[in-house]
Amino acid sequence: VSPGNCWPLRGHQGQVVIMLPARVHLTAVSVQHIRKEVSPSRTVTSAPRDVAVFSELLMLCFGPKGLDADGEEEVLLLTLTYDVTKEATQTFPLKTAPFPRAFSYVKFLVKSNWGDPKYTCIYRVQVHG
């Protein structure tokens, strides 16, 4: 994790959907951002603040064009607040862990950041399971 080497989202809100390498029974989510001391601007206002984590289960079926997504089912796994005054890497356990269903996709929905109106930086998101 180095300053500026992040996944930028336009504005103070945004989302990313991450495809996992295998179906996972999730137990926790970790979020990492750079520390204020290593930031060129000496601020971390682009860090995510309020986040909702969903798992998505794509329903796949064979249609006239081959394999198609037949719909999505979204499950709220966790809401969290990343605190820029604490450790750079913060782990948030799911209340029901491990989650009884395994998922292939995780949606990381940033509801707000720490004050930057132009962009939000996601440095590292890890799922545990």
C-alpha cells in the first residue's frame, strides 16, 4: 500500500463488486487505507468512512444465447465505519460468522468518506472466510 496507488471512486460515494476466486462462507471484512503521516497532503479525507458490504449471488441459467445471468440476489452482510484515527488495517467480523451461505461476489458500497468531495480511495479490501 503506497500513497496514490489506490482504486479511486469519483465523489464521496461509490461501489465496487469483487469476484472472489472461489465461493466463500464469509466471516469478516478488512479495510486498509494509508496513514495520514505518509500521505503527500498529510490528510486522509479520501478514506472510506461509512460502508455497507453485500454479497451477491448471481443466478445463472442457460438461455438462447448460452449462459446468462438470470437475476441477482443481494444479502447485506455488514455495515461498518472505518476510523482514520485507528490502525491502517481494520477488521470487522460479521455478526453471523461464518455466514451460512457461500458467495462468489462481494459488493463494497461506500456511503461516505472522510470529507473529500472529489474522490474516495480504496487501498485494500480483504474478505475472510
